Amino acid sequence: MLREKFGDVEKVDSQAGKADQFPIADECVDYAFANMSLHHVDSPQEAMAEMARTLKPGGDAALTDLDEHHEVFLRTEQHDRWLGFNRPEIQQ
């Protein structure tokens, strides 16, 4: 998808993988970013650990997702596995 949008940009490498098993070596990326994806995966903890695994020492990760809520209809309408997250738990 990135290549279709941006073409063969030298500094952009696009690879597809699972949230808990990236096709990326340990400690090889400067930045990791996940936007509104954790509430769709079986194990958010494993997805966050996988992001951390790929970061170089001193690398940065950014996670954005839903705060805890009670909108149960999103489980069927949007295939949400989690109804948002408690911020202090995520920070741990």
C-alpha cells in the first residue's frame, strides 16, 4: 500500500506482517508507530513487545488507541477485540 502511494522512496521500507510477529530483525528501526490498531489484536501486550523488540537502543515508539469505553456494538461493527484501554495499564 505504501509503495502504491509513495512509489520507490529510498528511505521507506514497507513490509507486511502480523502484530505479534514482524518480519523485521531485532533492534533495527529508529521509530515504531501504531495508530488505532491495538484494539483489533488478540494480545495487545504481545504487539507492544514486538514493536519494542524491533527498536534500536534509544529508538522511539508511539501508540495511539481508544480509551476504555462501553460501546459493545463496536465488537461486531468494527471487529474490535478490546473496548479501549486503561491508560495507566498501557503505560506499564
